Amino acid sequence: MKLLESVGRIVAISRKEIRQLRRDRLTFGMVVAIPIVQLVLFGYAINEDVRHLRAAAVDYANTQNSRLLLADAHASQVIDLVRKASSAEELEEWLRRGEIRVGIVIPADYERRLEDRKRHGRSARPLAQILVDASDPATYGSVAGLLNLPPPERPGIQPPRWRYGSAISGVSNPPPTFEARPFYNPERRSAVHIVPGLVGVILTMTMVLFTSVAIVRERERGSLELLITTPMKPVELMVGKILPYVLIGLIQVGLVLGVGALIFRVPLRATPQDTIVAALVFITASLTLGLLISTIAKTQFQAFQLTFFSFLPQMLLSGFMFPFDAMPRPAQWIAELMPLTHFLRVIRGILLRGARVVEMRHEIWPLAVFALVMLTLAAGRFRKRLD
Amino acid sequence: MSESAEQVIRSQGLTRRFGSLVAVDHVDLEVPKASVYGFLGPNGSGKTTTIRMLCGLLEPSEGKAQVLGLEVPKEAEGLRRRVGYMTQRFSLFEDLSVFENLDFLGEIHSLKASHRRSRIDTLLERYRLADRRKQRAGTLSGGQKQRLALAAAVLHEPELLFLDEPTSAVDPENRRDFWESIFQLADEGTTVLCSTHYMEEAERCHLLAILDHGKLVANGTPQQLMDDVDATVVEIQTEDPRRVREQLAGMTGLLSLAQLGNRLRLLLHREVENPVWQVEEELDIDAGATVQVVRPNLEDVFVVVTRDEVS
């Protein structure tokens, strides 16, 4: 009975909110305009040079020379070799889950290929393979610089450089050391990378803003004073106010992805269920942030200010505008606290790399924790009193 | 029924501070059931703050209050279904229609759909809003908005109704109508606590408390207050009020002097004997003024009690 009444009140608030929203042309327009304008604006963004990409390697040859090659690749600072894989399949799986951006496969016949290269020069096979998560074209651009890394050899066994040089005289243009295998975005179109990110950015902007403003507006117009003298409970008000925006958030996701697929031919590799689950978790996280802001801001203007205050660092540090791997460490630590950072990884993972949501759970739980913390703080701050 | 059981509101030493400002200062109240209880006071005298504390919207800094037998603010949740509150500002949703506003609040109060509909119909009829049913609340006139706010406040048939300056945005005719509605509610058993700064409204109340600078400076029935006023009221009819004013300025025992057209209203200390004679003494013979003692009205009461406060 109690629960039923509670649900009744939540539904009443939600329905009221939708009614008001429908009549508020400006807000209603923003629901549609923000995604489309942003999409067009960011659709053609600029790429950056990236360093310190998380990488892993599988070394089937495991010779001194192959280890030297890996060490040199690491020393280039383009990649940071953080793990060793036991198979190429494992490498690919890590790549899909977003744990690494680059994978190096050194074949078992590495030494022979090294010999071939000296003998046949240009026509020889590449020495090793490099797998790149090219969903961010910037990543691929940086890795391209590694492809012609000269293969190091142990000096003891090796003839001196000048003699070695004469041994392959006539070979002026050696074959690339690595053969690149770009994954997920072989054409390296930036839109492919930007559009899923935009889903996150747009949700951050609209969800936080709408919720914070929705509650502050009640306070500003005096209706909160009326509502808190009714049997309505704070949590009912919050949930009832949030629900319509969850729906709006999902509509926006559909809008961005739809337009993205249509105009920018972004591949959508995720199942709808996975997309919805990922979006729901992130929407909830953003809405709870909006709720917290609404308990702090006294006017709609303050709510706007606080929203942008929370929005800007997320925009800059989450990996949407600048590649995450290229940022200095402290910035990365801060970014790890932001919901958008995690959501970008999830949504790119499932949309571009075809990962399942369960495979991305290591990025989902930080979002859930964030939502829980925000909700607790907000509920603590929102009391059914005016003081 | 014992006397205390009939008190719907009791407060002892109710106090609220905002920083160094004492908005409400040790207010003791007793509001009997089914009465229309008025709060009279100028702006900033603590009327709204007192009402908010009694609703459980604000926590008292000191003192305690019982409303409908419940301690506030501790048990304020239990009051929600039994109390109606009409805020000073129109606080319904301007972008919802008249019906939608009431329907929404009905749902918040968990009124059953069929009962809700019939109750809304009754109220729309009673408060002459039936033809405005589909109109957005924001486009209603001042009087209509006020009647809608009243309908919203009594939708769930509360035992106690708080009205915070309900008529401040309304013309005199609507104000008269509104008071008819208030008495109708009181007749039906609802206790009404209504704040106002209009004397003629205050005079209609069964009981009245006068607030000034957060303190309760007088209370009782309007008649009692007027009878007990600690001053003599003298009215002077004159062709030249300005001149008379000047002549009276230094008179001993003069509490206040106000001009109403060609009349001057004087409040004199009770101790002043033979007030008419005393006043005539002060005036020039040729002033052509008629002087008489009149019955005090509520404004006189107000001037006297709030004057004491200052001195």
C-alpha cells in the first residue's frame, strides 16, 4: 500500500514533468538541437600526435634480437609495453576490451625473416606485425611512425654496421619492420571515433543540465515550498523528476547514433541491448550529478554555472578532445574520477570494437560507484525543509 | 472535551533566528479548533516564518510547537495529509492547466482516481473555476489564481489550513469573496490560520495575534483588542488639518497622529483626563475644528501595540 502510493506519486511527478517539458519549447528544442549541432561541429575534428599508448606483445620467437626489437619499440615512447600476451588471440581480446591500444606479434621465424631482409631487401616479408586499435585515428597515426623502426641486432653476433651495410648494398630502401593491422576503423576516419564519443558528451551536457535545472526551477518558482508540504518524499521527487530525462537521454543516444551512421557512416557493431545498458548506466551517473548540483544551486543560473563547471574538465580530460594516453599522469588520475572517461571507453569498445558490455565491466563499475556516491550526497543534502 | 484538546496549535517560546536576525521571538500561540485565526503584522514581522515552522518547513531555533497533537518539526511528516498550505507567492505550475494542477496534487496526496475527479469538480464549481478547467494557470487573473491556490490547498480536505497573505494580489471584490470561502471552510470544521497586513481582513477573524519584529505583541478577539486598547482615540474634523497638526505637535500624552482627509486621528495616553477639553486647549479658537472621542478601531490597536514595542 505504502509502496503503491509511493509509485503513484513518482508517476504523477514524471507525468507532470513530461507535460511541462512538452510545453517548454526551448528545452524541447534543445533535446534535439544539441545532439545534431554538436555532431556536425565535432564530426570533422583534428587529430593529435599520441604517445605512451598502452601496448602488449606476444613474442613467439623469443630470441635476443626479438627482445631487442620490443625494447626499442618501447624506448620510442610511442607505446608503453605493459603486458606480455601468450598468444595473438589473447592480444586481440585485450585490444577489443580496450585494455591495450597496440599489440605486437613477433612470429616464431623472426630470425629467418631478419636474414631474409638482409638478403632480399625490399621484397622481404615484414619482420613482425603490429595490431592497432584504429578506432581513434590519432592512435594509428602515431603508430605509423613505428613501422619503419630499424631492427636492432646483438652486436656480438652481428658483423659491424659498416660491413653489414655493404652486405646489403643495393638495398637502399629496406622493407618496413612491422606490418600494420589496423583494427575497427581501417579507413581511419575521425568521425568513426568522434561520434560514439559525442554520445557521451551530449549526454553529459544535457542530462546534468536538465536535472539540475528541473529541481532548481521548482525551488525558484516556489512550487517546491508547496510540494514539500505534501506527503511526497524527497526520493520520490528525485526519481520522478529523473525518469523522463532517462527516456530523453535514450532518445538522444538513438538520435546521435542514427545521424552518425547515416551521415558519417559510423559502424554500429554493438547490439541494441548493450548500447542501452551502457547508456542507462551512464545516464544515471550523469543525472545523479545533476541532482547533486540541484541541491547546491539556489537559482537556475547557478545551476547552469555549476553544470558547465563540471562539464568542461570532463570534455577536456575524458579522452574526447585529447587522446587520453597523451595526457600527463596527474591529468589521467583526475580523468579516472569522471564518468565520461569511463563511458567513452565503454561506448567505443562496444560500438567500434564490438565488445560486449560484460567484457567492459571494468569500466562499468566505476560509473555505478559514481552514481551511488552522487545519489548519497544529494539525498543527504536535500531535506524536506527550507532551511 | 477538555479545553486543551480543542487547541489545534499550541506553541511555547517558538523562536527562529537567521544569523543574528531574530525573525520570530518567543511566540506562544493557542489556536482553537474550527476558528479563523489571524496573524496581523507588517512585512518582515515574522508571520511567514512562524507559519513555516508550524508546517514543519523550518526548524525552530528554540521553543516547541504542537500541531494537531504532533510535535513539529519532528513529526511533521504525519501532518502532511492533514494540513493545507497556501503560500504567499502563487506556487502552482503556470504551465499546467487548472485541472492538471489539481489532478497532479491529488495524485501526490494519493486520492483515488474517482474520488479525485469528483472532488476536483466540486472545488472547481465552488471556487468558480469550472469554465477555466483547461486554461493554463499562468494565464489566469489574480483572483482566479488565488481561488485555484485555495482549491489546491483544500483538495485533500485538511483539518488545518495555513494561508500566508492569501489576498495580497487580489482586488477588493475578490477579497470579500475569498473571505466568504474561508468562513465556509471554518463552518465545516476546518481550522484556518491566515496571515495578513490588511486591517479590515484582520477584523473578520475570530481571533487575532499581532506580530511585530518577531514578537507577539497582542492577541485576543478583535473586539477584545479594540476594547482593551491602552489609549484614548480622538478625532478632529477640520478645514485646515495641516494647521491643526502643527498646533498639536507638542501636546503632552500624544501617542500618534494620523490624517485621513479632513479628519485627524489622535491617540492619547489613557492618563490624559478630559481628552476633548485638553485637545481644544491646544487649538486656536478660530481653527473651526470639532473634537470628539471615538471608538478605537483595529488600526489604533495596531499603532499602540507596535509603538510600545519600539519604545
